[in-house]
Amino acid sequence: MWIIAKIKKNQEEIFKYNLNKKISDVEYYYPKKNILKKFSNRIRKTSINLLGDYIFCFIPELKNFDTGKFQFIKG
């Protein structure tokens, strides 16, 4: 089952860590695009999230979805 979650941009790893504590087998889909920007004769690599604040989580063994279990995950 796929779950779409809204996360804070600077707390992506915290969200993944807390979700992995509750459910062990989770796959994430969070596409990013790498961009090269030029600032005063220097090239800087940055990445932009294509989905914005959202992340897709695939949980294969989730049959009975209980929203209360996932409601207060930090991130």
C-alpha cells in the first residue's frame, strides 16, 4: 500500500527514521533533480525536490490501515 505524507523539508531524515521504528519494511520514493548554479565564479550543486513537501512511502505488508498509528510521527 502506498502512503503519501507531507513532511518538513529540513526533517526528511527524521521522518524516515521515525517511520522505520514503527514499520520495518518501508520503501521511499522522493525524486530529486540536481542543478548546477553559478555564484561569483564558483559552481555550486543543489538539489530540488520534484514533489515539494510530499514523500511516497510503499509498505508491502500493510493490510489494515490505522491512521492513528501514523498521526504523530515527527517530521
